[in-house]
Amino acid sequence: MQITNISEAKASLSYLIKKVQETDEPVIIGKAGEPVAVLTAYKKNASPRQLGGSWEGKVKMSADFDSIDEEISDSFYNSSLFPDES
């Protein structure tokens, strides 16, 4: 694993990115001799994550899940606890 300081990393960022992509080996970036960050290659998942497990088929989302309930909205925005001070 390569270790480089911040000023070297700034000066050779393109090179470090290419190296990380080609070798799949991360590069540690340090400051004052202490590691502060890791540069690694981005891996795009080949397939989307599949949900499943013990809850599969047991949970449904209502068609109106994200609709606004007018009574709750009115209570929230027109509460007597915080009267409009205008």
C-alpha cells in the first residue's frame, strides 16, 4: 500500500487515481506523518441490491404513503401552542 503526503497527492492526483484504478490497491494520504485519508477505486455494483430476508412479502407500502393528511397538516401549521406573531 502506497503512502503519500497531502502536497504530493495534490501534485500527482491524476497519477494516483490512475494507479488506484489499475492496481486496485488503495493509497494512504497522510499529514505530518499520520494517515488521514484513503484513496480507493470506485466499484460499481454489477447488479442492483436485492432486498429479501425474513420480512420479504410481509410488508406492504400503502399507495397513499406519501400523501399529506390535511388534519395533521392543519394541526401542525396552525397550532395554538405557537400562534402566528405577524
